Amino acid sequence: MLSMDGKLYRLCTWISNFAILNLLFLISCIPIITIFPAFSALFAVVRQLVKNHQINIFKKYWMYFTENFKQSFLIGIYSTCIGLFLFVDFRMIVHMQPSLKAVVFPCLVAITIYFILFLFCVFPLMVNSYYTTKQLILNSFKFSLYKPHLTLLNLIIFSAIFYASLKSTFLSVFFSFSFFAYMTYWVAELKFSALEISHPDKKENLDIEAK
């Protein structure tokens, strides 16, 4: 049971990998401007874990961090601008007439949710294949609408992990981000498989190619 092939050993290895990965992610987010490159490295590593590859967490994380830095940084600028735009809009709604607010608020909420789903997809796509930044953005918006039941599952997982993290600092420091990234890529992998097997025409339209 304690051998390298034992279940307990594999469980301990998985737990330590998630904890180390979570800490690496938090450390690399400290400069603030590196948050999006840190997310790209996080998802690149969990992609290997989802595929059951044996990797050196430290080495691979920093390799992917530098490898995807430019594109993830550009995605970060784009996403930050949209996020700020949505934030300002929500602030402005407070001063609108109730009749106008009743129309604008649901639309803004829908756009915000769609934007969050875009963020769920952009990193799995980024680490799964090579795209130009424009292709990556367009494909991420399209991919977020594919297999809506899986997208909903991803949103539920995110909500559950977010809620648990608010209740436990321990989870936030050691597991929340790495586990969320793992589950998000796992959901994305289900979509990739569905595109490849059931909808090859859609797979081509999304330019999804396994690395």
C-alpha cells in the first residue's frame, strides 16, 4: 500500500502536486501583472495531470509560464479592459431610472456570465493548441457555447470551489486554484473529445488541434 504503485502513495502524490501547484501559482501572481501568465502555466500543468502524465511540477510550471507569457499577457489586457467596462456599467446602473434598470441589468448580467465562461475556455484552448491571439479570443467565445450542459457543470464547480474557499483559508492557499483549473480542463477535455468524435466539422471550425 505504501509502495510507489500503491493507492495511498498515488493519493499522497496527487495531493502534494495540487498543493505545490497552488503555491507556485499564488507566488507567481504576486507582481499582479503576471496573474494571466500564471493562469496559463497553471492550466498547462493541469493539462498534463488530466492526461496522467508524470511531470516535474516545478520545472514544467516555470517553463509554461515563460512559454505562454506574451499571449497570456495580451489576453490579460483584453480581459481586464472588458472587466473594467462591466464594472463601470454596473456602477452606472445604480443611477438609472427603475424602468431602464429593469431592462439593462439582466442584459449586463448575461454579458458578465458569458465573459466568465469565456475566461473558463480561453486557458484550456491556449494550452491545448497554438492559436493567434485573435483566433484564441474568437474560439474561446464559441467554445463556451458548445455543449452547454458541460459549461453549466463548469460553472457549478467554480461556484462550489469559490464558496468553499471563502470558508477556508487553508483551501485557498493550498488547493482551490489548482483544483479548479484541473476540473475546468477536465470539462474542456470532454468538449474536445466530443468535437473530435461527434462533430468533426465543428472541430475544424474551432481550429482545435491536440498538441
